[in-house]
Amino acid sequence: MILTKAQYDEIAQCLVSVPPTRQSLRKLKQTFPSQSQATLLSIFSQEYQKHIKRTHAKHHTSEAIETYYQRYLNGVGRNGSAPVLLELANEIATEVDYAPSLMARIILERFLQDHEETPPSKSVINSMLRDPSQIPDGVLANQVYQCIVNDCCYGPLVDCIKHAIGHEHEVLLRDLLLEKNLSFLDEDQLRAKGYDKTPDFILQVPVAVEGHIIHWIESKASFGDECSHHAYLHDQFWSYWNRDDCNQAEIQNSKKLKKACL
Amino acid sequence: MAAVLESLLREEVSVAAAVRWIARSAQSSEDDPGEAAALRSLRPLRKEFVPFLLNFLREQSSRVLPQGPPTPAKAPGSSAALPGRPGGPSRGGRGARSQLFPPAEPSSAAAAEAPPARRGGRRRGPGPGRERGGRGPGGLEEGVGGESPPWAAGRRRRSSGSPGSPGRARSDPPNLSNLEEFPPVGSLPPGPAGTKPSRRINPTPVSEERSLSKPKTCFTSPPISCVPSSQPSVPDTSPWGHGLPPGCRSLQEEREMLRKERSKHLQQSPTPACPTSESGSPLPSRTGNLTAEAADPARVSSRQRLELIALIYSSCIAENLVPNLFLELFFILQLLTARRMVAAKDSDLEPTPGAPDSLESPLFQSVHDCVFFAVQVLEHQFDKGTLKLLAENERLLCFSPALQGRLKAAYEGSVAKVSLAMPPSAQAVSFQPETDNRANFSSDRAFHTFKKQRDVFFEVLREWEDRHEEPGWDFEKGLGSRIRAMMGQLSAACSHSHFVRLFQKQLLQMCQSPGGTGGTVLGEAPDVLNMLGADKLGRLRRLQERLVAPQSSGGPCPPPTFPGCQGFFRDFILSASSFQFNQHLMDSLSLKIRELNSLALPQPEPSDEDGESDVDWQGERRQFAVVLLSLRLLAKFLGFVAFLPYRGPEPPPTRELQDSILALRSQVPPALDVRALLQQGLRARRAVLTVPWLVEFLSLADHIVPLLDYYRSIFVVLLHLHRSLVLSKESEGEMCFLNKLLLLAVLGWLFQIPTVPEDLFFLEEGQLDAFEVDTVPSEHGLDGMPVVDQHLLYTCCPYIGELRKLLASWVSGSSGRSGGFVRKITPTTTTTGLGAQPPHTTQGLQAQLAQAFFHNQPPSLRRTVEFVAERIGSNCVKHIKATLVADLVHQAESLLREQLVMQGQDGGDPAQLLEILCSQLCPHGAQALTRGREFCQKKSPGAVRALLPEETPAAVLSSAENIAVGLATEKACAWLSANITALIRREVKAAVSRTLRAQGPEPAARGERRGCSRACEHHAPLPSHLISEIKDVLSLAVGPRDPEEGISLDHLEQLLGQLGQTLQCRQFLCPPAEQHLAKCSVDLASLLVADQIPVLGPPAPRGLERGQARRLLHLLLSLWKDGFQVPVPLQLLLSPRNVGLLADTRPREWDLLLFLLRELVEKGLMGRPEIEACLGSLRDAQWPKDFSEELATLFNLFLAEPPMPEPQLRACELVQTNRGTVLAQS
């Protein structure tokens, strides 16, 4: 799926200060009926992540945590079955506006601090978020669960979906390469040969796509906006370039292919 | 200076602090304040400390290392000087030291006794300053004529130096252990100006003026102990006379004391043991009686003092504070192998009672002391090249068994083999059609002239080859006129360039090996060789190696020379004395140097780490060696030609003259911008390539060059580099060990060249820092790669071999007898103690034949054959790995499996298993060689045929094929025979651990895993899509939701159907996704049970009907049973949270839960006890009172059921009735 920059900008425009919920996504779909849900979700997710990266720090000051926790306690005190935590996270009026899963994590950490002797380890927290049944407090468990299933940008479920998409696209890509009779080395083979950083596939015989030579293909299985291109270029692509001696054109190119895969 | 040493000995200052003090100018914070204060007062002396220490040690050892026979030849006044010999009273040390430091007073005194300027060639000459040089007995004058070998020349001409020497030198077999004094006979002719024996380090000039004419002090050899008679009269202006303890205030004073002391001594002991007779009459029959004294650790005197000095000395070495690493090692080994003390007889040796720990008493009072000191230093320093000989030295064993153990271990671990043999050099440069044909010449005449010149040139060359070793033959006389006549014909510029190209090519071809002997190594008597038969050829070679090699260098620090056929080219240039020729040659050499220096040398592939790349890497290393040696050769000749016009025997005598020369020279642009190339090389981390040739270039510079700003800055950079190459530092991105060693060796050698001013090395750090080189660490520098091997190191620096020779002479005990290092030839067998060498029987001749064959063919043929051999050899290794080794690995796997079956699952110790397997399989590795041979035989000819032109004559083709087969086989078999066992081991080890892992924890789960059926077209929905959909359902169910929101029943059913398909297909399913799907399905079931799912429908969203819910639950149950391959967390159905969902519903619906539980049991998804446990723990949670009562009822109901699964129908009925009860209760 290749978007023009204008299309992309238009979508991104609609995503300013929108909570990452099912409802928001539904509205987005209604606004842009021609785009697939996957594309919209991917863009939504990336835009929202940028937003979170910008604001992450302010939610983690001890004052903020304390405020949130008190508000949570007050809320569930009034009505334990109301979506207290979710609404707290999505409150735009008071400028909270934080991902529900991440808010759940903050409150859970704070809660465990109160109820356990030792500060909870990261793995305990993660495990509780994956399976809220493990949370000792039933109300909190429900609240956390609600946050997680309602969050479409963060949380263990979303992570799993992203991971699954990545895996699926690798499989798709492999099938495509096999179908086109292109000989390649995949990541496992490359690793066995001792490469430290590997793209998904290295073509044993380079191909030309739209006038560019392509040596390797990396499927990122996410929308390639400018920002993520930049980051990937920095973290991965240059490393491949250093190792595989290919030209920059294919880096540009891998973007297109990648988008095509989405 | 002595003050520093003394304060060290008195332990006022720690060694570490002292070394820090020497190495850095800045006060270090680590220093103890007391120490710092003690050292601060001595600050101005800091840079003089190292030269002082070195001189001190040499002077101290002079009595022990008299090997430089105490000849009168040393100096005319030697007998008068003997009072200075340290053999005398204990204060002798002091006296001697005062000489070692050349009297700071410069010219006036020196002028009285010796030629006014000593810097140049005269340094060797008789004279007090010269003594330190110690290179040769007095008269070793430069072989100015250039024809005769310097050492031979020295002997012949010794008379010129001093009257006493000639007779001595001839009658006494030279003393071997001291190469400086008695360099081996037969060294090759030195350059006319390069003949300086090297070395002297001057203790920093006190003023600029002085540096000019100051006599040099030399570190190289055992110091000569004779004091020239003139010395004492020298007015003392010693720079270190100030700020020192009164005891050493002035040299003059010391000398006076000495003299008194001496006369006292002479009166007291007129015995023959007195120093006079010692030095005056050399040991009469050195040949016979010079047996080594046994060294005994118990007899070491002042052990602590020796330890301290050894420590500081070795610290200086380790920090590269000494100018030449190998020189110091050589010195240490000399001490180690000292035969006996010269003057030291017991009467002399009684330790001076008064001051055992001061410098007043001689440091080395006996051989024991020397050996002790040497071993102490060796314990800190390690030289790899000579391990075996060192290890076999019995003195080591008795002084430090631990060190010997380490040496033995290092020796066994060292694979470095050094052969001093040179590859046979080729003959003439063949006609090069590309550059030599008519089209390249301006006219027919020029073309023909060049043709003639070519012939003349080779004629001259041949004549030189035949005759240059004849006594009395002189190059200039024999060939000079012919050469000049030929040069005269070269009129046009283009002819010059053609000739220069020929000259340069021939130079490279003949001289690439350092001692290039002109192709006549074995070629002189082919008949004899044939008679010998190929079998003996290898032995003959080795014999020749031993005969030839030891003579090829002169001492640990020989002056630059033009050995072997290099001499021809040098003499040719001199005889031709053609300005045009020189200019063209310089242009051409510069161009070629630039070209080679910037040649991109291939990098080893980082990916191929499994060792087979070794095969390729070997070739690349060889290429590096070729490039490096070519560069060194070219640079040497460039230096020779470029500095030829300025070369003179001596530096300018006066400051004024020097200034004017400097002013003149400083505006001459350098022949080649070496500074830029050096900086470039450092920046690109290619110092290991650039520096060695630069050193060659600079070694031929004249005396003024180092004073020119341009070159001075180069020296400073080199100096800085030298300091930074600390061998013991091994860090990431650092230079490889041998690379460093090579640079240290060549730089150390350069700093010892006579034309390099000695004060340069001990430059103030301030100046050093100013020239910080910005080495941007780039990943792919040559410096970080192991491009230098032992062989290349020895080829570039033959003088390192001197260490080995010194030790070898000790081992063979021949030092006093046979007149040279290792001259004793013992019959060798093909298997030497150092490891069996593959017999090189027919290879010698074969190689020569191949050489000759290629010579007559176009160069592309050779390249093709070598390329094919290279590739086929490498492929062969890969092939063996993929076939033979892979088969063996398979065998290993099946053997292992049998083993495991026999021994049960645990199978025993993996290491032991591996051993068993390897012992069974490794012998099969022997097949690799035969198979490899077959492979090469099969593949090479085709490749050669395909690559050579169709028209290649059949005979040429078949020869080329055969050579390619041979080379490829040799390459492959060499690698295979060395590595096959290790390779098999490694692969088997990997296979074993793989198999054992596979054997690991959950074989059952792994075994059951299925893929999708063959007919599957992978059209199932993607797992990510499903998770996303189910998540939407969950979020809708959990809320919050808009009133109109809901899910259609169809959608739910469809979703579960899709889930079934995906679980069937599995093409896109990865375990984490499946786990999440499983968990989501359980959550969904809980919501169904609790009737929390809002179903769309007219009129409004509502709960599911019970039948619909049950249908959906059935679907889920069958997915759990048959669809999922990961464990489904069914116990979550009974988690407090999910059960708690029921608490919110009114009226509460328990029957779905009961139904679900029964189905779980019935389908075998959960056991009754498991469910009971879950229900039990449920009761512990906090519930509203009514809810816990209902829960208890459910529990009882479930428990009341018969444990045996019942037919479905009856179960349904039961559910109905039970439901009634439950409802009634609520």
C-alpha cells in the first residue's frame, strides 16, 4: 500500500489528541473508508507512539503517579465496576491523555508498592499485565484488563499482534521470493554464517526494481513514515550496508517494497 | 642521574613512580608526595635518565662481556686507559661511567685526540668518543669504496685505524658473541655512505651548540672499558654535575679519585690479575679455554639491588622508552650467555663492604650476577622468536624454573616457523609487449637503441653475477665505462623512462628478498644438484641456509646496506652517474611507491569465521608481504638516489656551516611527500605498511636531513608512534602483536642509524605532545589485522635473528671456537626436533621449472594459473567440508543416538561422549587428503582450459594445467593436513550439543507438532487479524461501549470458524501468537459463561440465548481439544476474576459454567482433581456472601457427580436438572 505524502498527512492530522481506543479507530475508518484497517491502525499506532514518546516523562514523575493513584482509588471507591482507569488514562480535558495499558502499569506498580514488601520486579509486572488474574486485587484486575483490551496501541495484546504481523510478513515475503524463483539467504542462515546484524533476506542474485538494484530486503511490517525510516536507517540499514557492500539505492528501495508488503 | 638510581636503590622512590616520572612530564596524581618531591628536584634530568641507565648497565657489564676481545685495537691509548676498567677496585664503576657519558665538553677535547667531527663515518674511527660505538675495533673504517663487505673491509683495513688491530683480528678467531665487535665475515657490501655502524645515544645536549660535535655514546655493545688517556684532561662541564649528591658532583672530581684509587691499587696488587694485564694482554687462547662458567643462583651478590634495577630497566623497555627494543634484548641475552668474567677473579670480587647498595660498587660482580639480572629482566620481557633456545638454556632453569616453564609452554604453543632461506629470484625481466613495443617509442631509432640498451644492461648484470665475488674485481673498473657509454646513448627523455622502467622492474624482481642473491643460490652448479638428487635438495637448502644466513646481517643493529643484488643496482646508479637517469628513476620510484602504498589490500571476510577462510587469508597475507617488501626496496632506492647529491661522510663541522646548509636545503621540496603519506597512513590505520618503507627511505638520508623542519616533524611523528606501541597493551582495535613488533623493530633500527641524531630519541615530551597524530580509528585498517607473520618480520628485520644466533652459539658452545655464529654444522636428519617438516624433495626443482616456464609466457598465464590454483584449493577445502566432514557429522549423530538409547536419556557426560565420538571419527579425516587431491586433479585442468586462450599450444596448456593442479593440491592439502582434525572436532561438537539439546526437555511436545496438510493453500486468516478481531470482541464485552454497540452472532461464529482454519493451516502461526489466541479464547469463553457478550439483534443488544452460548462453547471446546498445539490456560476459566464476572450478572447463570466444567472433564481437557483444586482455591477469595454460598453449591454439585465420564445425553439431562436446583437456590 503506497500512500502519497498528502494522504498520509491528512490521516495524521486526524490523529492529534485522539485516545487509542476502538471507538477512535472506528471513527478513523469512517473518515477514510478507502484505506484498509491495517494501514490506518499502523499509522495510528505510530502517531500515537510519537505522542507518547513526547509526553512519557511527565507521567512518570512521582507527583503525577501519586495524583493518578489517588484519583484511581477515589474512582473505584465510588464505583468499582466503572471504567475508572480507562477513563483516567483517556482524560483529555485534564491533559492526562496517556495510553491505557501504560496507565494500568503505573497504577499497578504503585498498588504493588503499597501491598507488597519488596518493590515488584519488572517481570512480575509484565506477567500480571499479560494475565490480570494474577493481580491480587479483583477490582484492579478488572480495571487493568479493561485497559488492555481497549488499548489499540500499547499492551501485551498489541505487542503480540505486531509481532505476529512481522512474522506473517516474513512468511509472505519468503513465499513471494520462492514464487518468483529468487534465490536468497534468510536470517537464520545468515546468523549461522556469523553475521551479527542481518536483514530478513539477502538475495544471492541481486534484482532490479524500478531501476534500483536490490541486494537485500527487510520487512518492517509497519507503516514507513519518515520518522521510522530514519530510525531504522540508523539502527539497522546502515549496518547492513556496512556488511553487504550494497548501495544506498536499495535502502530507499526497501522502503517501497516494505510498503508494498503492507 | 645517578641520584635517581640511587634513590631508587635506597627505596626512597618506587619503581612505578620512577617509570611514571620518566615516561611523563606531568606530575602524576598517583605519586606519593614524598616520592614526587624527591623526583621533582631532579626534574631537569628526567630525559637523561634512560640514556644514563642504558649506559650505566653497559658500563657495568663491560667486565663480564669482554667478548669484544679486550683488544688494544680499540683505541690507540687503550693501555694507558686501563685504569678505567671496572675490573679494578670497586670504585671503578664510577670511573667507567664517567666515560660512558661523553664528556659534556665537546669539541675542544675531542679535537685534541680524535678527528674533530665524529658524527659521520668517522665515528668508527679511533678516538675516545668512538669507543662507545664499540662496533668494531678501532679501525673499522667505512667501506667507502662500497665494494667490499664492511666487515671484511674492516678487517682488511684495520691498520688504518690502529696499529695493533690487524694482527689480532687475523690471528684470533673473532669472538662471536659480540657482533658489534666482531661482525660476521661476509656481510654484504654496504652503501658508500650507509656503512656507518650504528649506535650511540647521547645524553641530551646541554646546549644546542654541543649537539653538533659531541662525541657519541653507544649502547650497542658491551661497553669498552678502556678509557682513552685523553679523557681525564677534559674539563668537566657535565650537565648532570649539578643538583646531585656531593658524591657525584663533578666528573673531574671523580676522575681524580679514580686515579688515586687506581694508583693505590696498582701498588697494592701487582698480580697478573690486575686490570692492566687483563686489558692489555687479551686472553691468550680464546679458542681453547673459554668455557663457560657455571652460573649459580646462590652466588648472586646484592640480589635486591639487581632486582630493582632489573625492574626499572624492564619497565623502561616495556614502555618503549628505550630506542631499540631488540638491542636491549640482545644485551640481555649477552648477559645471559656471558661465558666468564674477564677481570673478575676472586680477589677482586670481594664485595665492597662499605656500600653494598650504592652505585659505588660494581653492579655485576660475577657471572652469577649477570645471569640473575638477565633472568630478572627476561621474566618481564618475552621474546617469542627464540623460545626454544632460551628454554634450553640451563642457566634459566636454575635461576628461574618458572620462567623456563612459561617459555616451554610458549614454545609449544608457537607455530611460528622462521626460515631464513630466500626464494629463488627470477632472471631477466621479460619483454613486456604493452610497454616495450615499437608504438611506445618516438622513432625507430629510439626503439632500436632501447633494444640494444636492454641487451647491454643484461650483459652487465650477468657479468656482475659471475664476477662480483671474485677477489679484486671492481665494479667501476669492470663495468663503469660500459654503463656510461650505454647511458650516453639514451638521449630522448622517453628512452630514459623506458630504461628506468626496465631497471625498476628488474630491481623488484631480483631483490625482493632482503638478501636476494641474484638467482645463483642453487643455480651455480646444476650438475652437482642433479647428482645429489632431489631427495637431498631440501637438506642442501637447509645447509645453505645455515651457511649463508648468519652472515647476512651485522649485529643487532646493522647500518643500512645493499645486500646481494641490491649492490648491483646501487653500483649501477653510482657508475652511471647520470643526472637524467637519476631524475627519471626518482620519478618512477615515487610513482610506484605511491601506487603500492595506496593499494587496497583485501580484507578477510568477517563472515567466514569457521576457519576455511584461512586458506584465502594466507594468500592475502602473502600479498601484503610482497607489497611491503617491494615498497621497502623501492623506498630504499628512492632514498638512496634522492639523498645521493648531499651525502657526505660527516656532518658539517661548524654551526655556521650547518645553518647555511640548512637554509639552502630547507627550500628544496622533498622528492616524495613522505610526510603526507605517513600522516595518511596513520589516519587510515595502515602504519604497518607505510612505516616500514618510510624507515628504509629515511635510513639513507644524509646528516642534514633530520635537522630539516620537514623531516624533523616526520621523526617526531615516528617517535610518538614508537612510544605508543606498547607491546603488552592488547586492546580492541589495537594493532596486532606482530604488526607492532615489526614497527618497533624497524623504528628502533632507524633510531640507531648514525645519521639520525641521537638526541632525537630523548626529545622532551613537550615537543612530542605537540605532534599528536589524530588517528581516527577506522574499522578496516590494516593495522588491526594479522598481516605480519614471523617470517615477514625476520625478512624485514634480519637483525632480530641475531638474538637467535647469540643463543644458538651458547647452545652449541661454539662461541669461542668456530669463529662465527653457529658455524658448527651438524648432520641434520629430515625430522628435526622442532617438528617434522614436509619433505621438500622434488619441490625445489619443480618450483624452479615452473618459474622458468612462467617466465617465458605472458604474465596473464601465470596470473591465471595462480588464480585457478588459489580458487580450486579453497573450493577443495569447502568441498571436503560439505561432503566428508558432513558425512562424519551424520555418523556422529547416529552414533550419539545409539549411545543415548543404550545409556538411557541422560547419556552421560557430554564431554566424554564427544571424546569417544572424536576418537572414532577423526581417523577418517585422513581421507581428506586423498579426496582433496582427487578434487584438485579433477577440477583444475578444466578451469585452466576455460580461462586460457583457445589458441594456447597444447604443451603449454598441459604444463599450465599440471602446475595448477600441483599448486591447488599443495594449498588444499597443506590446509587440510593442518586443520582437518580440528575441523571435524568442531563440527562434531556442534552436532553433539545440537543432538543433546534436541534430546532435551519436551520431546513429546516437539514430536507432536504438526504443520499444515500438504493440500493446504494457506488461505486461512492471518493470526494477527484474528487476535485483533477477538480483542475487539473482548473490549466490546468488557466495555465501556456505546448503547447501540454489539456483536452479531454470525460474526462470533464466523470468528471461531476462522480461528479453526488458522489453527489448521499454521503457515503464518508463530508460538507467541498461538499462545495469545489460546488465552483470548479462554477469556471469550469466560465472557460467554458470564453472559457478558452483547449480541446485536433486533431490537437491541442483549445477552446470548443459552443454546447459542452452548453452541459457541462447544466450538471453543473442540478448538481447545484439537486445534491448539500450545497449552491452553484453561484453569483461567476458574480464576477469581473470570468467575467474578458471574457475580455481576442478574440473575446469575451457573449452568453454563457447570456445563463447561463437565465438558472439560469429558473431553479430557482438564482432570477432575485439577478442577477441584481450582474450585477449592476459589472459595478462599473474598466474595459477597450470597455469591460464595452459590459457589459452594456449585462446588458440591460438581463433586457429587460420579467421577466416571458419562454418556453425553445423560449429562445434558443432568445439566437440566441441576440447573433447576441452582436456580431454585438463587
